[in-house]
Amino acid sequence: MDERKTIPIQDINETSNCAGSEPYALMVLGDSMLPEFEEGEIIVVEPSGLVKDGSYVVAYVNNEYIFRQVVKHEEGWMLKPLNPIYPNIPIADIDAAKGVVIMKKRPGKRSVQKRYI
């Protein structure tokens, strides 16, 4: 079986001709965002999107990019996986969010998509 190569987001942005504020697409890897997001689905991320409580975001924490839901709670903000086997990650503020997920799509299925705006 072929092993997938993970390309860090910063590598994509540095080698791309796209402006930093243009939407980009990523493939979901792993099961941390099940049941809403399945491995292999494509998410479209808006770097300049409005981050609010409950938004799905790509965030930069602990020197890596991570896909989670941003949630406000009494102690502040946290990045929450939808799959309960993974831990919540506390963050100082929503500046850790580097983009908001605006849509998901299943590869090869034109009619299977969902918007998050």
C-alpha cells in the first residue's frame, strides 16, 4: 500500500502563487473530526474568514497546523475535536485560528458537499 505524504501548510503557502488571503483546499487525514468530517474529504479553508464560537478552523498550535472546532468556555477558548477519544486543546485566544472551513466535499462526488458559512 502506498504511504501518503503529508505536506505542511506553510510549505504550500510559500511555494504557491496564491495570495495569503485566498481560499485553499486540504484533505482531511485521520479520525479526530468524525463523525462530521471523514478521512479523505476535502475541506475549503478561508484564511480571512470570521472565527466565532463553533467555527471549524485550521489552527496553529504547538508548532503544527491542526483541524478542530473552536469553542468558547468559561476559562477561555479551546480547540475541540469532534471525536471524543482526542483531547481538547486550550488556546489563549482565537488568533491561533489561521483559517475557517467554509465547505467540505467528498472527492469524486459532485453533489456531495456541505457549506459552513
